[in-house]
Amino acid sequence: MAVVLDPSSSPAEETPSGHWLDRIGIPRPLAWGFLGVLIFMIGDGVESGYLSPYLLDEGMSKERVALLFTVYGVTASVAAWFSGALSDLWGPRRVMMLGLAVWAVFQVVFLAFALPTGDFGLLLAGYGLRGFGYPLFAYGFLVWVTAVTPQRRLGSAVGWFWFAFTGGLPTLGSLVASFAVPAIGAYGTLWFSLGLVLVGGLIALLLVREPTGARRLAPAGERPVATLLGSLAIVWRNPRIGTGAVVRAINTAPQFGFLVFLPVFFTDTLGFSLSEWLQLLSAMFATNIFFNLIFGVVGDRIGWQRTVAWCGGVGCAVTTLLLYYGTVSAGDNYAVAMVLVGLFGATLAGYVPLSALMPSLDPAHKGQAMSALNLGAGASTFLGPALVGLFLGPLGVQGVMWIFALMYLASAVMTLFLKLPRAVSPAAAGYSSAPAPAARARNEPPEA
């Protein structure tokens, strides 16, 4: 990625802006993009809290539902990797355009042909291929954010990205569903989600005029095959990048796994209504979106690495177990459930600084590092449902929750290896390899 990211040489830092958006950490040229991502992800997240029970009510087996979600996750994982690599080749704007088109086309296939006929092969094709859509759109915008934001503000900027992302999927998406499903039905609500996705996508693509996103980010003369392969090879070429990708996969794998079995657990086992479950899911991620902002700022203050390990890894391990044992003990106590889901949502945000840490681990290959991060994010969408499909039957909900908690603890340990390099190798054309001003004064890199 051939973009200056260091604050010592960034134009954004040479002429500080007094605009309120810049002061709160939102890059002003990209402001409409954050709104567009929010609305797009609301549309994408509408189905998250009820699609699983809806398909079960339509006669699909639990195993087939888990397989459908797993295939969706696999395509999302591939798209997440391509979002960074293709942004290097084409520019983030074109990647976002492709993501919007894919989502819209295959949502129509899923709704107009697959669901009415009940053909499972068509369901796999329509819903599975739609999985390419949201990562190309959303993570393409994340690459855009990291390309134009000064490094000392990068933690706050990615915090705002995740605020928009999780504000839609599944927070406001589930809240919209809790009102739309009773009003227009489950099937009609899925069509409504398509409208939201189109509105959000057009806002971002038509109103953001920042020029960096319209051009390729890879160095001039670099061949497309080399760029694509390099975005994957960096995972083992730089072990810290590979470790960070695994940590990112663990971050949201339980979240996507929860969407497969927690709706049934909360409604059938604990006794909550579907509307109550959707409201609890919205509360979980309403808490998450605000803590995305908090931990973005905290990471810039106390260190990205420390925030991810303790607030994210250890915090999520504790709150995952509390989510199970607390709700089992309290039964259908709505107030207790609200507190417990909120605690999990808050600690899940502890991983936010990872989006700032990863491109800083290899300053000469920031675009490739973001591809690895996005690959981990995409992998989480099928890792979680796959683990549920494998272990929910033999181990039950309790066993799956323990697996997720141990994964979170493992990610905290792995984060200890994500040290920023003390010596930065010469960067590719357009990159600045100088450390931040405070770090230069101490002759050391900024702490992770």
C-alpha cells in the first residue's frame, strides 16, 4: 500500500483541523462513509437474530442451518482477504462497489428463488455467495480508513469504524427486526434489509469524495499476482502478522457461533420470547458499539497490545462464562440477562486496537497486513458456526461456551507476541518509515 501513514509526514497533521469530526477522531473526508457503513450493516444485520429460528420453523434441520451459516462464513472469509488485496490493486472505492453489487444480486436470488422453493442447493448458492458482499464493502472501507488516517489517531478512527460496523451488525439490525418482523413478517423483513443495504451503500459511494480511495494503493509497477500472493504470504513471512490474524479470528468467532444457537437457547431453554431475545441481542451490541469508541481511545493511551490482551482476551473469557452460568441461574430474568449480555458486548470491544496494531507490525506492507487482519475477521464467520456444528450435539451449550472461553484466553496469550518492531525496514514507495514524534525523542517505537 503506497500511502503515507506516519503522523510526522501526513498532510492531515501538517494542517491540523479544528473541525469537530477531526477532534473526535473521525477523518472528515470519510465522514459520510462511516454513516454509509452503519446503514449498510444495519441491513446486513437485520437477519442475524432471527434467520436461524426462521429457517428451523420452515422445516430445515439444525445441521443444515449450521452448514448454511458455515458456507456463508467461508465465502465471507475469502472476501475479507480479497478486500485488502483488491484495494491494493483497484482502490477501496471499487472494492466497495463490488461488495454492494454482490450483496444485492444474491440477496434477490436467495429471496426470490431459493426460499420460496426450499431447494437446499439453491439456498447454499444464494446465501453462500452473498457472503462475499459485506466484507468487500465494509473491510474495503476499513482499508480506506487506515490509508488516510494519521497513525497517532488510528486507534480512534478504527474505533469509529467498528462503532459503525457493530452498530449495524447486529445491534440496530436486530432492533429493526424486532419491530419489522411483527409488522411485515419474517420474509418481508428480509426484503426490507435489501433496501437498507442499497441506501447505505449509495451514501458511502456517492458522498465520499476523498481521492485516495479511487486509486490503487500498491506501489506502481507491482504485478497483480505478486500483490495477491503477498497479501497471503505475509501470514507466515511475518509470524506476528499471522498471530494477529489468529487473534482476530478468535475475536468474533464466538459472536457468529452465538447467532446459530443462542436464539434457540434463550427462547426454548430459558423461556424468553423472540422479541425479548432480539432486544437482548441489540443491547449486547449497543454496549459494544460505545465501548468500541472507548477502547479505541484507551488503546491510544495505554497501549494497543495491553488493551487487546486484558480488556479483550481475558475480559471476554470471563464474560462468556458469566453469560452462560448467570442466565442459567436466573432463568428468564430479563434484567439479569440484560446486564450479562452488556458485559460481554463491552469486553468484545477490547479487541478494537488490533485494527491499529496490525498495520503497524509491518510498516512497509500495511496493505498486506490489513489483508491478513481481514482474513482473520472473515475466518471468524465460519469458525464460530463450524465449532457449534461440531460440538453442540456432544457437549451441549455449556461445553461450547467453555470452548469459546478457552479460545479467548489463548488469544490473550498470543497477543503477548504482537510487539511493534524496534527497527523499521525501508518502506515501499510512498511509505514513511519514521517513528512517531514522541517515539523518536525516546529512540523507541510507540508502545503497542
